[in-house]
Amino acid sequence: MKNLHTNYCNSKQGYLPLFLSDCLDLPDPVLTFDRLMGGIDLNKYLTDIPKYTTGRFRYNPVNMLKTVLFGFMV
């Protein structure tokens, strides 16, 4: 009888944890920066962004600004 089951799993294959926050320590720079930026109301500075009319949804401008600023911080 032929084997109808193919195992696509590799024992050397890496995996990501279910929650990435479990891998981060409390004083981690990412968490510290997110808490710092969470206390600032950035929506009042991002008011002139045009709304999308067609195509895919835009990125959240607050999260995008946080990502860019953290990239410059590192």
C-alpha cells in the first residue's frame, strides 16, 4: 500500500511564538517607546491626511509614525 500522507514539516524549521510580547522583557526599548508614544495624542497632528477613495485601506497613520520614529531611534 502506498503512503498517501506527505509530511511537510521539517524538524529544523523555525517557529514564531504565539504572542511576541511574551518574548519581550519589561524594560525592552520597543515597549518603553510604545508606552511613551501612547501617552501623546498624535491624532491632532495628523489631521490633513486625505481619505482613501478606491483601492486598499490605508495604514493607521499613528502606528506608521510610531514605526518610523522607532526606526530612527535605533
